[in-house]
Amino acid sequence: MSYELFENIRGAEEPQSSVSEERILKVKDLLRLSKSVLERNFPEVIVEGEISNFKKHVPSGHLYFTLKDDEAQVRVVMWRSDAAQVRFDLGDGMKILVKGKISIYEPRGDFQLYALSILPVGQGALQLAFDQLKKKLEDEGLFSEDHKKPLPEFPERIGVVTSLEGAAIRDIISIINRRFPLVELVIYPVKVQGDGAAEEIAEAIVNLNRVSNTDVIIVGRGGGSLEDLWAFNEEVVARAIYDSRIPVISAVGHQVDFTIADFVADVRAATPSAAAELVVPDKFKVLYSVQSLLRGITKSVEQRLHELSLELDKLTHHYALRQPASLVDQRSQFVDDLTRRMQAETEHFIKGRYEKLASVISHLTALSPQAVLKRGYAFVEGSRGVIGSVKKIEVGENAKIHLHDGTLDSQITGKYEQVEGSARREREG
Amino acid sequence: MSKSKVQLAGNEKAKDDLSFEQALKRLEEIVETLEAGNSPLEESVKLYEEGMALAKSCMTRLNEAKLKLKKIQKKSGGDIEEIDLEVQ
């Protein structure tokens, strides 16, 4: 045994890899020598195997497991900082590729693989992460139809969580401007890809719920690769959407791909443009329904005028003997004329374009029952309201006679009630 | 008719306070009431005029609407504020 050599080795900071057989080593030195050889000769390895005995240490966050195949196994350690880069969840039985370096844990003499990164075997890491998160959130009920909120029919303020760069925001603005500009767009600019994007998106949704009184929120971005769209597949975004009391429309790029955000959102739009199309109604359709309502009003007023004209007919009949023929003719002509014009105006409404409606309205206003007063008719108001029958008022009572331009105070001095075609004079004042 | 004119003026004012959706809902109600046809003449006249005013207001609002754009900006301390943006 060479004492000299032994001393040399003991004193060496970096032990040599080739050691003469005669040396007596301390355990620590043996491990150091081996470790040095291993680390120098295997700076980086990629190993395929299956995970078993998986453990995530709490609170350190380091991962420990055994990687094995049919014939052998090796201990694997992954430090927290490296583990944080793994986007999918690891678990027993999963087949993986581990990239790392091998070394020896001196206190126990364990041969270990120190994993730097891990990929799943058979599919992409992102796809696996997507599938895992989707299943987890689905099991938790985040995609439940019962939780989905209906969109408002006429939103007044629309929140848009997206990037200020890119086509998405421009498309949304231009489509809403064209379809239904009667709204306020509140744009919340965020990063939509890269580190911290998911957190910014989630924070924007939380903040819009906290302080803004928007009626609906669009969350999205234009198309991109699975990697580009990744923020919309992150749990923090999914939870923010789920917790939003304001309805959320997801609007992420590509027609074909679904993101986790799409599953959680109250409504999924295939693209930002599609979201803009469905968040507001089409103003031309709304104008059309306003026109229909106008037609409803004019129709019922027309109906009312028709009933009035029938009553007028009856009256003119009864007083035919007392009235000059020309007056009777005039009145029935007036009623005919009115009815004709009402019909003409209604027709006009159906065919007319909305730009012309303003002038049509003024015509219609001229035909309102109030306008009838302008043509020489009056209605009588007693103490209990409008008098529609001689039975509603007694001789001696006061009455107001309403004309188109004012009111006359009067007193009833006589009353004639029609009985089976003849006028019966009840009392004379 | 001076009394009803005062009320009409009140209606005019009220319709501007209504949201577009509220104005449309009210217009629908008026049409239903008028179509039922059992309100007294005086009330029908008022409803007719209110309906006309509402319809006119809805159409004017739609035709003259200009999109408003706001941008959220973070203030120091984490609070947010809205600033106006120009529509290009």
C-alpha cells in the first residue's frame, strides 16, 4: 500500500477518476470519486420508463419517484424549480421520457437521476396537460350547463379582455360598430401569450367583476398554435371565468380547436369576430321590430277609428232628418278618407324603409284620434270621467267639453236618450 | 287638453331616462294594451302618443348611435380606471 498515494488522494480537492487498487478509501471518497466519474461521463441523459412510487414533497415541492421498465429501476429526483416547468400532472403508471443528469446522493449512497425536464410518451406534453385539466375541471363541474348564464339581449357596456395588438380587437370593434353601435366597449388590455398571460387574463376578469358595471365580457385572442393559445388552457383563467358573475363569452382564435376557456365560458364563440356578432343584435333587425310595433299601434288605432266611424254612422242616421244632407255626406266622407289614409299609411310602413319612418310618423300622428278633435269633434268629460253615454250624466250636472284647442265648461240642460230607434226626450231644462 | 299635454311632457322626459331595452319593452306593452282594445279613448290617445314617441326615440337612438370606446388602465396601487379611446 502506498501511503504517499493515499495522502495525495485524501488531500485532493478533485479526486482522480483512476484509482489504484491498493488504496483504502473512506466511504465519502468512494462516493465522490464515483460521482465525479458519473457526472463527467454522463453530463445529460434521456431515459424512458414508467413512473412508480410518485411523491410530491410538501412543502418543498420537490418530486421523488422511481423510473422503471421491465428489467430495472432508478430513483429520480426533480427539484421544485424544474418541476414547475412541467405543465401536465405526473402520476404512477405514466410512461415518460426524463432528461437529466445522473449523480449519487452521498448521505445514502443512492444512485439517482436528477430530472431537468419530463415529456410524456405517446402524445405532446401540452395535449396531455389539456386532457388532464379538462378532466379535472369537468369532474369538478366547471363545465356544467346549469352554471351557464344567459347573455343580455341588449348589453349597454361590453368588457373585452384581449391584447391591444392584433386583429382580434380591431375585428371586434368594427363588427360591433357596424351591427349595434349603441354600446360602450370597455377594453381591458392584457398579454395573451407568454409568461404571466394567464394570470393577467384572470385578473382582468376578476377586476371587471369587481369594479366595472359591464353587462357581458368577451375574453379572447386571434388564432395561433396550441402553445400560443396556452393561456386560455390554464386553470387560473378557467376558474376566473367560472367565478365571474358577469356572463363570459370565450373567443379564442381557431374555429376547430377548443380551449379550456371555451368549455367554462357561458357562451363559446369560434373567433373574436363571431363573439362580436353574437354579443349584440343586428340594428336593422331591431329597427324592423320597432317598425312592427309601430304597425301594431297604428293597426289598433285604425281599428278604433273604424269603431268610431260605425258609431258616427249611427248618429248621423238618427239625426239625418235634422241635419242638412251635405253635412252627413261630409262626415261619412271624412271617415272614409281617414280609413283610407290609415290603410295607405300602414301599407307604407310595411313597404317603407326605416329612413323614411320619421316622416311617416308625423303623418300618423296627424291621424291620431286626437286629430279627430281638430276636425270638429268633441268629447265630454263629467265628474266621473269621459262621458260615453247619456246615462252617465244627469241634467243639471256640469260637464267639460273638450275640443282640439281647449275646454268648454257647460251644464247639462236636457237629455235625449235613444230608445229603439227613436229619440226620447227625458227632461227639458 | 292642457292637462294631458302636461302629462305628455312628463312622458317625453321619462322616455329619455329609459334604457333602449326598457323603451322597447314599454313599446311592446303599449302595443299589447292597444291591441286588447278595451282601454277608454282618452287613455288610448295617450298610449298612442307615448308609443309613437318611444318608437321615434328608439329609431333615433339606433340611427344616431356612435360606438363609445374605453380602455382600462391600471393605477398605482392596483386600482383600475377607464380612459376614453377614439374610434378610428
